[in-house]
Amino acid sequence: MRIDVNGEVCMGHAMCMSVAPEVYELDEFGYNRMGAFAVGDDRRDAATRGLLACPEQAITAEPEA
Amino acid sequence: MDQTNTAAPRRDDPARPLTEFDHHIPDGADPEAAWGGLRRETPVAWSSHHGGYWIVTRHQDVSQVLKDHRTFSSARNEHTGDGMSVSHPPKPLKLGVPEELDPPEFLPYKRILAGLLAPHIVADELGARVRHWVDWHLDEIVERGECDLVYDLASPVSGAIALEWIGFPPEDWRRISKAFHDVVGSPHGSEPWQAALRDIEWLDGRITEEIALCRRELAAGRPRRDVMGQLVSADIDGAPMTDEMAEAMVRLLVGGGVDTTSATIASALVHLYRHPDQRQALRDDPPLWGTAVEEFIRRYPPILAHARTVVADTEVGGCPMRAGERIVASEASACWDEEQFDRADEVVLDRFPNRHVAFGLGIHRCPGMHLARVLFRETVAAVIERIPDYRVDDRTLRRYATQSTVSGWVSVPVTFTPGRRLLGDRQTRSAT
């Protein structure tokens, strides 16, 4: 699965890191600047939890091409 | 003035549905019922009160307004005069920064706040102070068998955390937290309300004194490490922070930190008294707190609404809005929106996902949210652990008066089986 964190939309609520610290990390101000990245099957559920937790809906997912 | 803006809206204009609703909910009324009634009947409405203004209540529409800072301005302008831009009508309060700024002016101030209140700072530094002050305040009441969960606990704990961190001396804390509680909690014009206004004026003077003091310490090569000390040594776009703007930031931090989380703490403690099964579930299964914190904040949001000014013609929920019009978006109503949340009127401790907007959305989202979550959890968890059999007397509960901004209980007297102190006397004394 491919995750895309839109840095323009992220407002630093930190919910992604809070529910899925194994996938998401934040910068020193608490914002997610990870952009697009691939996650393996073992972290798929965690990545989806982080996506669903984002109140700004800054995170999207696509199946790996 | 543009004549088209002054034309009285017609009652049958579907694009401007009229309401008699005033978001200043009268004393004693239930804000949830009032906001719910409006949301179900007229989700985007034009109120005839306060010179006419839009009210937006659905989760989807409130989110649109809060996220679009280019169309919905938070800055003071010719429509807000000297009053606070994010209340309607604008309250006669001095500028709060960065809440009352739009980009680009907003950005450097927001960056400073985001750094001061980043999740890792809260986890590594402020979390320990939260636990200390929760223990300390519970020690003060635990042997008595009775207390007021707002005046003796939620309000002073929130005050101690915020004011110690900002840099006020302990002798100021109670006076400041009581003033901010009473100014929103007591009826307009009442004696406690007037006393609170006098204390807020006194606080304005204290802020000026402390910032001047920080400036002198900085000049003498001894910069203070608290927030006020950091503010005076900060740069704004390459120039030193002015005293005026440092004071405006301190006003925002005090206002945002002192009587907000405490309202949700008190609401949650009343709720948990009425739901012993949930009290037990949280004690038995601490990981449940992760979702429970968000759910309590959704179900009992402290802040009811914020105002903006429409600065470009736009449309919300099918209603065309014109530049220059004022708009109130209710975060609380959005949190209670049945279209967004199943069983919206219940507390579902493991609710997920939970995209509530109690902290706001977009660039102006609450900068203290990470601290608020820790403060909420530590305080509520300590109460249900240390005085688990606390009893709330429904007849003595009092709601906030004329609720336009903060919602909750102004006073929550309880009785309980006395317990034991946790901190030694030495630690208690040194803490103050």
C-alpha cells in the first residue's frame, strides 16, 4: 500500500502518530512531513488507522501499483 | 457602505434562511438542545440578532469554514472594530495573537507556539508537571471528604499548569484562574462577573510588568527560561518580538489555557459519576483512554463556537455569503452532529474513527491540544482512582451562564470517602 501525507493539509493534530507510531513520525513542531511512502502488509492496518484518525483528512492511501 | 449588504433579507429567501436563534444561550438552558434544534431545522442560518450574522452548525459546513482561512478571516477589521474578532459580537478584549491574525502575519507567531507546545515537549517536560499538580491539588482535598471538582480541582490544576509554564508566580494563579472561570461562568453584570473583569484588567497590567521584567533580564544576559522569557527573545521575520505582540501572545495563552480543558474535565467527571460501568471500564483497561479522551472531548467540547468575517463571496451548505458578513461556526454543534457520528449523544469509549472538531481545524486549531489531552486524562484518571466513590448532587450543579463560548458546569460540589495524601509535606511546600 502507498500512503500519501499532504503536508499542506496536515495541521499538526498528531493523531496519526498517536494511533500508529510504528508508521507515522512527526517533525520537531509536531507536523507530519513524510509525504508519499510505501508500507508493507505488516503495517497496513496501522497505516489505515492513522489515516482514519486524521481530523484534517490529510492522509490518503492507494494500493501499490 | 454597499447598499446591497443592508437590504433586509426576505423571509421566503431559501438562500438566506432566517432564524431567531442567538448563540448566547440563556442562563439555565441546555446548549446542546438549542444547537441541535437549529442544526436539524436550519443547518446554515441567518440570525436576526447582533446586526445579522450567519450561523453554521453541521460537521461538514463547520469544517469547511474552519479550514478555509482565506475566505473566512480571523483578523480584526472594519466589521469587528476594536473587539475580539473571533467572538460575535466582538467582545471588548485586547488583541490575542496569533488567533486574531491571518497569514502571512500569523505564521511566525504560530511557529513559535507550535514549537513551545509540540507533542514531544508535552510528553517530555509538561507531562511531569501535570502529574505533579494533579497530585498536589488532590492532596489538598482528599482528606476532607468533600470538595468542588471545579473550584478546588479542574480550574486551579489547569491554572497551575498553564501559569507556571507561562511564567507567573504562584501567588497570581488562583486569582487568574478564578477570573477566567467567573467571567464566562457568571451572569453578565453580576458581582462575580464584575470582580472577574477587574481581575482581568489587573492581569493585563501584570502581563505588561512581567514582559518588561523579562526584557530587562534578557538585556542583563539572564534570559528567563519560561514562556514569557522565550517570547521576548524570539525573532519575528528577522526583527525582535515587540513587547506589544509578546503581551498579545501571553493573553491568548492564558485565555486558552485556563478555563477550557477544565470545563471538559468537569463534564466528564459528572458523566462518569452517572455511568459507573464506564468508570470501572477505564480503571480496568487503561489503554481504553486513547479513544476515551477523544470521545469525552467530542461529547463535551468546552468551546461552543468561534466567529469569522467572510472576506470573499462564497457558498456554504447551499447558502451564498457575501464579503463583509459575519459568521459563527459551532465546533460543539459539529461534534454533536448525528450525520457525522452514530449515537452522537452517547459517550462511546472506544469510538474510532472520531474526527471531532472540538480543537478546531485548519491553521487556527488549538495550539494547546497536546497538553489539553494529557491534562484531561491525568486529572480524570486520578479522581476515579483516588476518590472513586465521589457523589455528585444534581441539585447543586450549575451550568455556565449565557453560554456563547464555554460550555459545561460552573460548579460541581461532591462528597466522597476521605483518602490519603500522596506527596510528602516537604514536597508540598516546595511546590508552591
